[in-house]
Amino acid sequence: MHIIFLNGSEFRGNWREFIRALWHPLFVALILAMTGIIFLVRPYDHIMPEGVILRTLIVTSSVVVYLAFSVFLISRIAHAKRRIFTITVFVPANIVTSLWAVRISVYAGGNGLDAVGWAQLLAFNFVFFLVGELILASFLLRHIVPETVLQTYPIAMQSPSDLSGAMEDEEGHDKTPAPPQILEVLGKAVLLDQIWHLKAEEHYVLLGLCDGTSTLLRGRLADAIAQVPPEAGLQVHRSHWVAKSALADLERRREGWRLRLHNGTDIPVARNRQTDVRIWVEDALQTA
């Protein structure tokens, strides 16, 4: 899933990570704050029926319709394996929500709208949703994304007694497996042996895992590499770091040397690093 916001910010991850982001306290707080502004400003009073309870129900149901329809559109676009531009989501969601709010208001005894009224309502909703999206993308996303990486691999499947007891082979050698190493990369806890690829993307670093998932972390590639043990991988390009466990082959092409990972991804090798990378790859593949 690849969501691109109007200000250029991005969210990359799988569907479960996206749902976790929706339940993040900052996103929930944004929705509640925007809803509270509607109750304070009261921009829809001229079309709503009398009664506080009715108006509260209409506004609340409209917020639910907007969120539900937006999530539905995102799921359909993501299912088609296409990039999701938020403008293609909140414009139709705005129209559907406006239709819902007006129809239910009229049904409950409120007033209808003429063409000018519809234009004003849609324009206001568009600006209102746009402000909310910009707040999310410009200020909240950087805090939400690093906290929504799905931990797909459990740290240990053994019971505490299994972990505390040493395993020995027939010759009496200790066969206790080494515990998995947990790193904190740009503020996110992740298992070392799951990291395959680090890629610089402007002010962010794309963290690629061996299961094919990835997430965008705010920070510099140099800082992320410094948090990974040197023996775990190598920076092969100014924008790419590759884990030793991810290596499949090194290929020479017309445009230069390229690393091929086990998942089929091709990584460019910088010209000034070719000698070091070739030696590193040969040693890594021989010892694999």
C-alpha cells in the first residue's frame, strides 16, 4: 500500500499497518477535534432540523460515513495494486458525505438546498477536509508512521522454561540458540535478521523487511546505518544499504553493477564502491 498526500508525504505499508494507523491516538484526536469544530462553528445549522440530539446524530453519522467511504476507496485502490493519491479519495468522500448529510437532514425535517447552496456546501466541505488532510500529512504523519510497523514475526515461540534451559547434543555441547537481536532503527524496534534493505527517500528512510513489507521512517540514512551492526550489511550506494542475508547475486550490466536480492529487487552499486562491494559479495556468498 502506497498513499501519497497532497504535500508529498507518503505512507507505505500493508493493510494491517494502515488500520493500526487509523486507531493511532493522534489520528483519533484529529478526527475528534475536527468534529468538535463542526459543533462549535455550526456551519450546517441552516439545513438541519431543530433539536440538539438530531443535529448531533446527523453530524456524527456524517463523520462515520466519510471515514467508512474513504477506507472503502483506499481498500479498492490498494487491491488494484495502484498508488493512492489522497485527492482521489477525499473528493468523492466529500460528495458522498454531503449527499448523506443533506438527505438525512431533509428526512428529519430540515431544509433542502438549491444549486448555489450545494456549491457552497461542497466548497466548504472541500476546504475543511483539505485542512484536516494537511494537518495530518504535515504534522501528525511523522509521529504516526514509525509507530505502526506490524511486528509479523514473534520474538520467541518457546515457553520461559524452554528459553532458560540449555539444549545439549550427544557430545554435551551447549546448543542453546542465540536470542534474536532487536534493534532500534530511527526509533522503531525491529529484529536484525528481518532487515534486508535501507533506502534514503528525501527526509525519510524506507525500511525493507525480508517478508516483503516496508515502512517509511523519518530520519537520515546515515543515522539508520549507524544503528545497525557493521557486519550485518554494507552501504553499496549513497542511497542504499543492503543486508548480507538478502544477497542473491551481483550482476554486471550496461548501466553498471547491480545487486540482486532474494526477493528479486535490483540495487544499484555506486562506481566508487564497486571494488569493495565485489569483495564483500564474494565473501558473503561463499560463507552463506
